[in-house]
Amino acid sequence: MELLKKIKYPEDLRTLTVDELPELCRELREDIVKELSVNPGHLASSLGATEITVALHYVYNTPEDRIVWDVGHQAYGHKILTGRREKFNTNRKLGGIRPFPSPEESEYDTFMCGHASNSISAALGMAVAAKGTDRKVVAVIGDGAMSGGLAYEGLNNVSSTDNDILIVLNDNNMSIDRAVGGMQEYLLSLSTNETYNALRFKLTSWLHRKGLFEDDRRRGMIRLTNALKSAISHQQNVFEGMDIRYFGPFNGHDVKELVRILRQLKDMKGPKLLHLHTQKGHGYAPAEKDVTVWHAPGKFDVETGKRQVKDDNNCPPRFQDVFGETLLELARQNPKIVGITPAMPTGCSMNIMMQEMPERTFDVGIAEGHAVTFSGGLAKEGLQPFCNIYSAFAQRAFDNIIHDVAILKLNVVLCLDRAGIVGEDGPTHHGAFDMAALRPIPNLTIASPMDEHELRRLMYTAQLPDKGPFVIRYPRGCGSLVDWRCPLEAIPVGKGRKLKDGSEVAVITIGPIGTSAAEVIADNSAVAHYDLRFLKPLDEDLLHEIGRKFKKIITIEDGVRNGGMGSAVMEWMSDHSYQPVIHRLGLPDNFVEHGKVSELQAIVGIDKESIKKEILSI
């Protein structure tokens, strides 16, 4: 680590010679592997982007020049080189370094990048704002993010707006699972004649140095070279077809060559795209062999590559695995069932059905809005789609849910995985808003299972005929039942259940947070417990019972208080002239930081101890 020890900020990096950069990349990669072996995080993506990171900070005058990262789990090397190496052991821990780049943490982090496909749009805005200055702006997009619709919206605007942006396409043939779709196949097949590419590169660089490459000549040259390339290769480059200069593909792991290319492109006018082939997990053999597992492998032994897998023999399964197993079970019974996921077949366990029924499962890439509308089209023609999207990512499909599913009352089952507090991934990934956001939408059924048995029964219910749009939300991680298999039985839509009677206080919960509440109030005869089960439609019979009997109510939910389940209960009680005192427990009106789920639940007041204190206080 002799070179890495000398570098605290990119200005230190720029004192090295170009010949020293390969060794720095080796040390940086070794540092990432060593740290993540004991402090888990996103490994493979950052290893693959190491040379890109070093070259960009070496050539560009950061932070004055802007590097906008896309899919922030590529950026661990960026964090280490920008003043955070000494604190990198706090990465993703409560109070420590944030899980993804954020301008609130460092001036080198130019934009928020917890979700994919936003870098081009953000960078274009910065480039337009920088007109008349010497500031350079670079967008680094990759790890599957080019499959997202926002990336194409950005490209379309780049092609029609005066700018000098550089887009670096980190093409590693992966998102988390292997990337899919026509664009991915296009990028894999895209080739350019090396001699032609080198000559064009030299010619345009010479014209630029001579001051002969003003806008009109630049656009004319692009059109001419586009035509020549099309004639030679019999294919049109989609980027150059949009008047975006295309360079590549090049080896993204040759840092010295990257520096040479970036220096040539740095002052070139007009929008440019640099296409780099990289290998996710590059430089660490276990990660190269199985990039999906090593995307975020947990703790592991650096020397052997052996992951420290927990002994789960006596532990409940993860909700996602119950979903995956149940979906396959239902699909065997119902030939109309199909599965849809936006780039998360392993993360949501749809890969279980995918392995047995590949023709009935669809990974649509990082395209949540398309996933929902595609599901709507399937449902319109009589199929029964189960569309599984992480809650936080489903925020990007809000209009599609309304316009393309809810209005037509289409039979789409929308399974929102990772609902509620998710832990170390922080505010960009917490599934905090789904209940509050979806509750006002007509025609939706919204439910949340308290345990694995309830999840299975809700999934069975949702695929019965004419159930319409049906939302099922459930959290990340393990449930509460080791013996999770149960008969697949229908649940009456809009019906909750009373789990425990009581004399003074009614506790109303929705979802797995009810398990925590049940443990707290098990021996308290004054407290009744109701599992609402359905946020929409509400169980009016159950709420009438509560309204008539109790003057004090506590609602508990793993979602935002404002507009969530507690608000729904409060509105209903007011509309029906009941006047209980209602205490709402849920996520506050601020973004919740990163940390362990148990730590964050304590901070926001929905852990067992907080529930107990709230009950005692009233």
C-alpha cells in the first residue's frame, strides 16, 4: 500500500507518474477487498470500476470538475481516493460513511446516486450550468443502468442541447444479475474498425487543436463519419445517430490507455460517449467467477474466498424466498401466472420460478415503469402477472401503476419487496413511502402480511379471478416462522383479524411489525391487538368494533406516518364520528439514515422497547 498511503485526495493522486497508476489500481483493489471482507458492502462493482475511477481523478480537476456516478455501488474506490480512506471501515454503519455517494457527505460526491440511470440527466444539467466556464462534466453510467428509461431521456436531451458532456459507459455486461435486453446485446455486438477509429480520433484532435472544429464543422464531421461508418460496417451506431460522438469500445482495465484517451477527450467540444469494456469483480478471482453472489457477498476470507454464510437451519426463511417458492407453487397450478422483475430475479427470488419456467418469467432490466406497464399488457390479454419490484424502486413506476394498471382494473399482482426499513443501504433504499403513496389510488387492493403464512395466503388470494390490481408489501430479511409452509387458502379481501382482546387500549398493526407488537403485549390484559392486514380496503367492521370499545388507539407501521396506515385509521374514525385518542408510530417526516435495522427501528421509535414505552405512556 505504499502508493495508496500517499494519497488522501485526488490532488495527491495527480503527483504520480502514469507508469505508477497500474500499481495504485492494484493497491486500491486490494484495499477494497480487505475492508469489505470484514465490513460487508458492494464489492464486485467497485472492483470493476477501479481503473476508470483512478483515470478520471487523474485527468480531471476534481472536485472543480464534476464526476457524476450512476449506480453508486461502483464508487468505493472513489470514496477512498477522496478523503475517506481512514473512515472507510465505517462504511454503511450507523453514523459512518454513507452507503452511496452524497453531496451532503463530500464535495467530491456531485449528486445522489442510490438508484440507477440518473447520471446523464444530472450531468447534462451541470454541463449546461457550467457554460462559459472551464468546468468539465463527466457522467459514469454502467452496471446495467443503460437499460433504464431515464438514461435514454437524458441521451435524447444531450443530443439536442448545447453541451460538452462526456459520458463514460462502463459496460460490464451486468447489473446485479446478468444484464438483459436489446441494448445489452447491442453493446456486446458493437464493434468499430480500429484503424478507422484511430484515424478519426487523430483527425478530430488535430482539428480541435488548430481551432478548426467549431460547432458547425463538428456536426458536419459527425454526420460524415456516421455515414462512412455505416457504409463500412453496415450498421448505425445508436449514439452517433443522436449526434453524440462515440469512442470505443476500449479496455476499461488499461489505466494508462484510459488516461491517454481521457486527455484527448477532455477539451473536445460537443457531447461524447466513451465505451469501456470492464469485468465486474475484476482482480479478485472469486468475484470474477460468480459476480451475482459477489455483488454484495457479506463477510468472507480474503485468501480462500470462502464466504461466512450463517447457519440458518433453525432460522425462519427470508420473505423473498417464501415469495419465490410460493410463486412457483402457484404457477404450477395456474398456467396463466407469469413473473416479471426489473433486474432483480435473484434479489427477489423469482429465479426459483425462472429456473423451472424460463418461458414464463421476464427480467426486463432496470426499468420499473416498463415492468408495470408490460405487466398491464399481459393482464389485458388474460395472463396473471406477478410483478416484483423493490418498494423504493417502485417509486419510479408511480404513474404506470395509476395510468396503466389501476384505471383499467387490470389483474396485476404488484409485490413490493424490501418494504419498510432495509438497513445499511440507507435513505435511497428504505421502502418508506409505498403505503402513503398508493393508498389514494382508486381500484387498488393493498395488503401486508404479518408472517410467512399470511404472505402465501395473500399471494394465493391475489391470483384468484377478478381481484384487480393487488399490492402485497413485505420486508427484507427473515420472517418469524420456521415452519413456513401452509395450505394455500383464500383470505377475504379487506378483512383484518383480532389477535388478542383487551380492555383499555387497542393496538392496530399492519405487516410484520405486528410480530414485535404481539410479543410486547402478550401478557398485558389491558391491550387488545388487531392485525389490519389490508390498508385498502379497510376492514370497516373491525374498525367499528375498535371505535365503539376503545378511547385509546395506537397504530404501528413500518412506513411513513404522514399519509400511512395510522392516517387512514384516523381519517376513518373522524368520518364515522368516533373520537378516540390515536397515537401513531411509524417513520418520521425526515429521511432515515443507514444502519442496522434494529438500530434504525429504535431511532424512529418502532422497536419493541419503543412500543412498550408508548403503551405504558397512555
